[in-house]
Amino acid sequence: MSEKSPRRPNPRTRSAASAERPQVLPQAEGWTQAADAEGRPLLQFKQPRVKQPPQHLADMTLEERQAKAKEIGLPAFRAKQLSVHYFERHTTDPEQMTDLPKDKRAQIAEAFFPPLLTEVRRLKTDDGATIKFLWRLFDGALVESVLMRYPGRVTLCVSSQCGCGMNCPFCATGQNGLTRNMSAAEIVEQVVRANQVIAAGDLGGLQKKGHNAERVTNIVFMGMGEPLANYKRLMAAVHRMVDPAPEGLGMSARNITVSTVGLVPAIRKLAQEKVPVTFALSLHAPDDELRDELIPVNSRWKADEAIDAAYEYFQATGRRVSIEYALIKDMNDHPWRADLLAKKLNARGRGWVHVNPIPLNPTPGSIWTSSEPDVMREFVQRLEDAGIPCTLRDTRGKEIDGACGQLAADGDDEAAAEKVAVEQAGEAGQAGEAGQAGEAGQAGEAGQAGEAGQAGEAEQAAEGTSAS
């Protein structure tokens, strides 16, 4: 829920907030920026060579699903049935898909629904209206997503990478580096699993009268990772989200926000896609001197280049752009920076952009804090006085480290994931032993039945009756 723009400060308040304040810089405060052999900030645009996730139904187009169905001996129309189950009913277990052949369900599970996300932990705040999920992926990598109910909508903040290679000093995710890109299906599965939670009645919060959202209505790519550094899989996931049901989730592209720290070539590529998602630029500083340190990718594409690309997105799509700006005490919250930001945005036109200042959310080990309330009010007021629409963003989930910039799998998360893995391994072992015991018992019974001249009936009973 976004706060209303603050009232205009009185002259005394403005004077106090505008008083000369120190300029804090990350490196001057002890942060060391990792660099490559040429001395440039160390950035990871490509993932390390790692094993890729198994292919899932959500990775495939409808034509690919039909081809896969034929591979396992199913007619092409079964692909549509599978899509209905997954995208409309949010069913992920073929054993619950009773209109599918019973003797094919194991093959269907293997071909279309390999396990992608294992829930390790969920934390709630805001009276249950905000839930943070910790997921373990097939290779043990950990990611997080955050589900939030607002009056009239349900928003899911999704991750697009395991870790992040952009190395921003105020972001917990960026400090852990990049493990790998997430697949399109791993991204989409976060939405499907969130919809299951909503359907089970596990998401709290008040619903707006007449808007009883029973599933995720809005998606923001503001979780772990730089979405545009995983461009191909990002766009595949977006297509699965906006494709009409049953080919996809049938969501509105306008309710999907893609955020980036400023990968200019990818922004321009996104502008040419025929999917009018909402675009957000994480700017955080209008001047290159500070942005070089706050957003290391600024060493490749400067602030003006990123703003130009954002404006080009508006021109190509007609969709108003959002500028994200984390307010950090004495670092980027000076009045002159608000004025410079407004000047740069207005120089490119009016009515094309909206600024979302965000109070900095604390991260473990960080020495920086959010701006003081009066400073935030003046920053917003200066932008509004210059004609820039502005909304001071609400920071949901910070009590559970689920707010912007706080998502990161730490040691406690890894320990929790290891515990779940051990428990599941134990359950699998018990299931295997039970299965073996059952098979042994069935074999003994079949042998006795055979001796009694009933072997044929026993064989039919073991095979069971297949659904058509």
C-alpha cells in the first residue's frame, strides 16, 4: 500500500531539512568495490557453467507441449488438458488430474512436472497479509519471493536469478554474487505456488469490497536478481504469465513490473517487445559520481544513458515509466539531488515518468540507514514542485527481511534448507522401504494365489484399471 504524497513542508521545516549536511559515499564509509583485472567494477552478466533445471511445462510453448505429449504416447489434445490443470487450476500433481490416463501419470509427472521449488520456510507479518517464502531449487540453490495483499489486489514479488551479479552495496542480494539464472518455469512456479497459498486461505489481510482477489493480480520483478541479465528466460516467463488461459496465466501485462538497475541495451530490446509491461528503472542517484558507487553497472552505462533508454521505452510503448529511488541518509537524499533529478526527467518531456522514493530498508552488516522523515518529505516536495508525480513507497515486509533490497539466502536459510532436505530424504527412504515391503508382500500373496490356481486374477488386480 503506497502512502499519499506528504503535505508541503512549512518554510522552517524546509530550511532545517535543507541545511548543509555531510556527503556520505560508500567507499569512504569502508565499502570496498570488487574490481576486475582492468580495474572496472566486478559485474556478472553471464551465469557460471552449472547444471540447468529440468524442463517443465511452463518452459514450453503450446506447440512444444503437444510435441512432448506425443513423445510419451499421448494425443496432442492432452497438452491442453495439462495446461488447464497447471495455469487455471494451479494443480502440479498429475495424480490429482483425474481426467488423464492413470497408467500415464508417472510419465506425465516426469515429462511435464519435475519438482522445481521446495518450500523451506514461510514467514508472515502485517497480520498475515505479507508472506515471505524461502524456496530450495533442484540443485540446492535458495531464492525468496514475497506475497502481499493490498485492498483490491494481490502482489507477488518474484526472483529471477539465484543471487545477483550487479554488486550494489546497499542490497543484500547483490552482496552474495550470482549463482545462476532461474529458468522460465522456476519463475512462473513462484506464481502458481502463491496462487495455491491464496486458494488455501493462508494469506491474510483485508479485501476491498467487490475485489475479492483469489489469485495473484500483480507481479513485480523486484526479488533476487537483475531480471534483464536473464533476458531470454524473463521474457519466456512473462509470456507464460500473459498468454490467455489455458496457454498461460492470463494476466494483464500492465500489472507486471520489470525492474532493472540500467542495462541499457536490454531496456531498448524490451521496448521493442509487443508485451507492454510496466517498466521501472532503479536509479538511486541522478549524478554519475555517486551512482558509479551505488550502482556499479553505471560504469558501463551512465545515468543519462539509462534515463534516455527509459524515455525511449515510454515513447515505444506509451507506458509511463517508474523511477525507483532508495533514500539513504546523507548519501543521496540532498535537496540538490532532488532538483537535479527533476531537471533531468523534465528535460526529456512531461507526463512520461513517476518517481517512487523508497526509505532504505536495513540489511545485515550495512552501516547505512534510511533518510530522516523531514528529509524525505522535502525530497518528495521538491520533485512535486517541479511537476514530477511522486509517491513515497510503503515498505512492506521489512520485519521479516522481505522488503526491497533485503532478499538474500543467508546462513540461517541454508541451515533450514538442509534440515528440510534431510527430512525429505528420510521420508523418501521410508517410502522406499515401505514400497519394497509392499512389493515383497504382494509377491508372496501372488505366489500363494498362483498355487491355488488364481495367478491370472492376481496379475489383473496388481495392474489395476486404467483411466481413459
